[in-house]
Amino acid sequence: MAKGSISGGKRRRFALYGIGAVGLDLSYGMFYSFLSYYLSNILGLKEAFLLILTPIARIWDGINDPMMGTVVDNTRTRFGKYRPWIVIGAFSNAIVLTMLFTSFGLSGTPLYIYIAVMYVLWGMTNTMADIPYWSMIPSFTGEEKERNLVATIARSFSGLGQAIITILTPIILPMLSSGVTTEKGYSAEGFSRWAMICGIALILFSAVCVLNTKEKNVAYGEKRKFSFKQIFKVINSNDQLIVFMIFAMLSNAGWYLTSSTAVYYFTDVLGEPKAQSLFQTIGSAGYVLGLFVIPLLSRRLTKRTIYSISLITAMAGYTLMLVFGPLLRLTAVMNFCYILASIGISSMFVSQTIFLADIVDYGEYKNGTRNESITFSMKGFLQKMAYTIQTFVLFISLGIADYSGQIKTGGIDGATKTVIGFLAFGMPVIFIGASFAVFRKKFKLHGKLSEEIREYIG
């Protein structure tokens, strides 16, 4: 075998590990891409409800996510450190996902209370599986080439899970729907049945991952009791973790706006909900192409340069989508431009996963202690914070435009359609641009410092 090459056995193990991400992102995609539409258009809940609920849930996540990270770091079982929690979390999250999209005929105050409880529980159970899953990456290998491959494979399967949701949901929902449906064929029963199918798939994909993945090179530190003081110490002592959270949160919020607003754009602006499937299919093709960016460019360019190119590519794609979509209404051209944006977003996500592994190493280099799960718990938290940002932007904008009132009267006016179009394709440029500025100015894990860290860890 050539020096530096990765064996077929390792590639197979990495692939079986990556399969677990498909299930996680089926649940993730339902929550982040379709929950807002389900709550506002199917159940008829008021925008103000989510504007109040979302920050409350994020306050709890700020406690729960690092707490779960501590629990994982302290876990010692014959089945490993991470795998038991992936199983427990996947099974729990599958049940909660189904219940979140099932209203049981409730209405009024009981419905609001029920949705609030399920909303918070979804975040908690997702954390139980997500943190141990992604925390496993540094334990696979310390080699940069292999670590890049693991992250790329996991993100590839993650993108597949997202693609399944965004492409198939507009097609399958009308097929599963019955009873009272919207004019586009969606119903509460359809969402409930589709969520149950996704929940079952989540359990099956997680089982494949856990049964075929062995935990090697796992670093066990001293068992520690959970304390906010310790969590804040880990975060505050790792300045690059804080910088990462800021620029990743901003860029992710931009992408979430497109993901969650697309259903409004194709359903209410274009009046062609099934056209979203073609749009997402084309975007998925770009996402796959983006996964090759890091393996190809890493031979010649630094991670800092590759990440910068990824963000610039995403911004260029979104700008073209804004021009050819909402402004010129050339949907076919807009769809094609989504390939460019998706290439940038895909390589951006892979880079972020690699950065987190580097940040774990940096924390050990700087502070002398290794905190894998606590550090990776910030990934889930920043994603939820990014979702909170997009929720505020989306529902405040829709509230000002009186979207709910127009839905009840059966028509969306031109001004509201313009708002939806800008939210989907214009605002992401602003968020990703801000992220780019923070990254270039504040993130320093490159060059000489990066070499020193590798020498220290190695």
C-alpha cells in the first residue's frame, strides 16, 4: 500500500459510521425545513408563539447541550463511550419527532402547550444522539488526511438525509394526506405519517452505524461532575471555539433561511409546491459536488483558503438565485444557480466539522485538557441558535407582512411574495458575508499555530 494511503477496511468503517448521519438528518430536516410551515399553515398557530417559544428552548439548550457533553465524556461502558448514547438518542428522538408532527386533534391552549413541550423534547433527544455521533470523529484518527475523509463521508451522508427530506416531502405528503387538506394537498395526517416513517428510518440507520462501528483511540479523562463553572471554563478558555460559534452560527442561519423558506416560496409565491422537489434535487447535485472540494483542493490549498472559497462560492450562488428567481422569475435558471450555492454550502459544512476537531486539539494544546464532547456539543447548540435567528427573521417578517391574515383570506399579495423571495435568497448573502468577515479576521487556527498544535498532539 502506498505511503499515506487509506486502506479499504478503514474506508468501509468510515462509510458505515457515516450512514448514521442519514437518520439524524431525516429528523433534523423535518424539524428545520418543514416544522415552521406545519405549525403556521397546517395547525394555524400564531407567529408570536414561535417567537416566544424558540428563545425559551434555546435557553434550555444552553444548559442541556453542554450537560449532555459532560455525560458523554464521563461514560464508560463495555459498548463504548459514544455508541450507547447514539442508540438511546435515536430511539427517543424518533418517538418525539412523530409526536411533534401529530396533534391528536388538540386545539387552542392545550395544543400550544403540547407543541411547546414536544418542541423542547425534540431538541433534548436530538442532542442525546447528535453530540456522541459527531464527537466520535477525533477518536477515529489524529491524521489530518483521514480526519478530513471521515468528516467528508459523514457530511456526505448527512447531505443525503437532508436531500431525502427536501426532495421527497413535497411529493410524498399529498400521497399520505387524508381528511382536511390545504389546496396544495397537505394535511396534518400526512405530516404525522411521514414523520413516523422518518422516525423508523432514523432508528434503522443509527443501528447500522452502531453495530458496524468500533470505538478506537478514545481518550478517557477523569470523570467530572457537571458544573456550569466547568462548562464556562472550557468555553471561555478556548477563544477559537467562541469565534467558530459566531461565524458558523451566522453562515448556518443564512442556509436555514433558504431551507425553511423554500416551501413558502414554491407554494405561495410560485404556486407550484412540487417544483420544490426539482429545486432541491438540483441543489443536492451541487451538494455532492461540494463534497469533493476539500479532498481535491486540500492537496494545494490551506483549510483557511478552502473555507474562504466555499463562503464566496455560496454568496455568488445566492446572489444569482436572487436575481433569476424573485427578480426575473426565471425559475429554471435559478435552479441551476442553486448548484453553485450548494457547492459552497456543502464544502462549508465539511470544513466546519474539521474545524471542530482542530478546536478540540487547540483546547488541549492551550489548556492541557481534552474536552471532545463538550466542544462538539457546541455544534448542536450553534445550529439551534442559527435556527433561532432564522425563526426570528422569518416570522417577524411574515408577521409584519400579515402573512397569516392573507392565508385565511385565500391570497398572498405582491409585497409579501417579495418579502418571501428576499428571505429565501437575499438574506443568506448578508448572513454569510458577515460570517466571512468574522472568520477572516478572528479565526487563527492556521499556519504556524496549526503546525505547533499538530506537533504537540502528535
